[in-house]
Amino acid sequence: MPFPKGDRIFGMVTLWDYAAKKRRLYATLEGSSISGLERTNDLIEIDFENKKLITICDKVPLNYPTLWGMASDDDVRTQFNIRMDLDPDNSSGRFVDHFQLDTLCLTTLPIADRDASIKSYIGGIDSLVVKIQSGIKHPGQEMLELRGIFPGISASFMGKEKIVLRNLGTASDEAFTEALRSIRYRIEATEVQDGERVVLCNIYKNGIKGDPAMAYLRVRAYARPFAGNDTSVQGCEHGSFIDMYKALGPKAYPGGTWSPALRINNFLNPDLDTAAHYFYIVKAGDCPADTAQITVERPLPFPAIGINGIRERRTQIVQLCAGDSITWDISAGLLSARRYSWENQARTPPRRTFTQPGSHFINIEDYNGCTWVAGITILAAKGDKAAKREKITLRKGEIYVWGNQVIRQDTLICRVIPRPGTCDSTYCLELKFTTTSTRELAINRNADFYIPGLLHEGGHLNVFSHTGTKGRVVDMEVWDQWGRSLWRGKDFLSNDPTQGWNGQSNGQWVPKGMYLSLAKIQLDDGTIEWVSGKVLQMQ
């Protein structure tokens, strides 16, 4: 309806006219000046039925307090019998009666507040009709829903945009009010359009339609927050921190949360934050959260390279004996390398030979951009190389076992024997067999007893005599080549193949190899002799 041009209305208030049984709307109209000196107010009634203004009192000076109590828009838009009271705080007295749909995800909202009311001044209600009157932006995708069952009321739907609630004869005003409060306006469209929607409510009694009430639902379809692009990053072990928020892209919504949580704001510590997948979650208003995923990829473990399997960020300590050399070959570790350098020097072949003590390291960058460092420290070994030569003479027909080798003839052989913690030694053996038979030899007691060089499966290691001399083994012990005791026996007869060591230690067979034995023998006349020997375990 038109208003006087250049004037403004303020101070609106509603009053109930008991005689006419209707609500009247009064307001203050700011009018023209008196003799050009001051502006005046007119007290008017706004007649919506006839679409005109009725002056009640005119030319009242502006400083005269005519009407100053401001009423809610509900009093303008929801008249007479139905009070929708569509204010955001669920209470009366607010100026704005619009629900706002601020985001795409909030697509269901009530058409009336919890303090909405229905007063059937014309008597009991026959029916309440609620429908979407205008402003439908998505035909067939905007609808009304009734949530609940109410005593004495039957509900029927006319398509998706209209609900008819009928009184079965027992429904009260409060039952209709509760039904009105339960009605929801819903949008099913995937992309919501801006604009105001109007929902019309009418009460019917004896075929007469009462005054209408309208809910104005203003929908603002703001885009939901964007969490960013799914992506992946390289979490190099011992690498620098990664800005995870920056990895989401320039349009990522700020202020989100991480799951699992990062230790330092948006930065990932490759060593402490170990999960494979991180989710960035942003939420605004009533929207469901938008989520972006960052996959933290771990490069393959740094390969063992060169000396004793050196790995990333480790320094291998090795010893170098005089005259020896150490070769460090990193070829296997370069299969996935983009570049490498020795001690910050120019690129060199992947194999280096060192003959002097010193420290050396290698820098490697793989194709994922991760950097690796490995190094060796070469120390001068304690002592020089040791050499030993031993001469042994055996009788004809005997054998000698050295390592895993059974020797039956004259020979001179040398071997390098590893010595932990110091330089290796060279051990040479010169072995000769006499041409004189055993019977023709003059046997003395010191050469009479011996320990056999072989121990076969099922046999026993004992002390035997070339001439059959009897004795008692007071104590006998067996060690491995590292000096660890494997077995010890006491007080048994010599020359007995059923007594002695059976090739086991603590109930378990020892591996095939060379072992050492020492025995203490007491002869019949009380003389004590010591016999030692090497034995090859054939088990």
C-alpha cells in the first residue's frame, strides 16, 4: 500500500478493539513543518483491509511524545487470531521476524517459534491450513513437514506445499498451536537460491476463513566453507617441519582443526607426528563440517650401504690394521638417489678405498626430496699383525684335524685368524709324519695319552692311550673358539668310548665346527697329566 512521499512512519503499536473484535495498528507519521519552523507528527491508523491511512490526530509538535513504544514486526505480519512470533530468540518483542538460512546445509527450519500462539476468538477451530504461498525457488523440492501426532487432529497433505489440519471434534487451541510449532519448511535442492519464502496460515470456522498469518522465511544461500584440496606430502624422517595448512591450497578455510591433532598448530613434525592420514576439518554455522585429507607418505627406509650395513644418520666405527685397506661401496644405496656427494665435495664414483684412519660421510638426496646422511670413522687398530708358526710331528697312521680339514700327510699351511678388537694374526702349521711304526716308537708317558680329532654322531669325546695305559679322568672341559665353556665332566675312566662329551651343551647339539678340550688325568701310580687337543664336531 502507498505511503505519503517524503514521510516516515515510526512508533508502531497494536491494540485490541473489543467492540470490533479485531486488532488495530497505530503509528506516528512524521509530517511537514508548521510555518517552516518545526516538523510535526500525525497519529494515524494503518488500515490494511482498505489499504489506507486514517488520521486520528494531526499536527502534533515533534517534541510531544505521541507514540514511542515500538512493536514487533509480528504485530504487522501476523494478525489477529494466529501469532507466529518468528523472532530468532523465541520470545516476543523483536523487530525482525525473519528466519535466516545462512548456508547451503541448513535446509530445514520451523515456520513458527515455540512461543507462537493461536487464539480462536471466533470460537473453536474447525481446521488450520498451512501452505507455501509464493517465492518457491525449486518447485517440487521445497515442502512442508508435520512432525508429530496431536490429539483430536487429523492431517492431510495437498502435494508437498500444503498441509490441512482438521479438528475431529475434540482438539483444543493448544493442540493446534503445538501442531503449528511442529511444522517444518524444508528444501531438498542441491544448490539453494537466495530469496524470501512466504508460508500462509489460515484458520477456518463454520466455513468462514479467519484473518491470515504469514511466515516470511528469508533464505541466504552462502557457500559452505571449503577445507581445501586433498593432497599428499613427503614426511622425511628427521626432515624439517611441514606447513600442512599451506599444502591444502590457497582457498582453504582458516581456523579449522586437525585429526589427529598436530603438536604445533598447522605444522607436522615428521618424527613425532607419525599417522599416515590427517584430516583438516572446518565448520561454519550449522553446516556439516567440510573435510580435506592429507596423506603423509613415508619414503622407503634408507638402504644399508657399504661397510657393515651403515644406515641413515649413523656413523659406523671400524678399525684398520697397518697395511690393510677398507672399501666403501654405496652402489646399492644409490638406486633411488637423485644426487649424492662425499663430504661436501664434488660428485665422485660410488666406491672409495681408504688406507688411513679418518672420518668420511656421504650426503644422499632421494627422488622424494628427502636427504640422508651416513658416515664411517676409521680408527687405527690396536697392535700389529701377529704371526705364529707351529711344528707338529705325528706317528704314522695318525690324523690331524685343523679347522674342518683332516690332514694325513706332511704339509705346511697358513691361515689368517680373526682376533676381535685387534688386528688379525697369521697362523702357520708345519706337520710331519714319521716313517717309524707306532710299535717301534719309544713311548713315554707324556706322549701316550691323546684326545681324538673327530667326534662322530652318537660317539663320546674321551681321553685315549696309544699303549693302553689306564687312567682316570679327574676333570675334562670343552670350549668353543670364542672361549665359552660348553661342557665339563669329572671322574670317569679313560679309553672308554661310552663316556665323556657327547657333543651337546645344555641339552642342545652344538653346531658343526672346531672345538677345544683340556683333560686332567690321574694314572694308577698317582701321577697327574694334562692333555689338550682340538676336536671337529661332525654332528
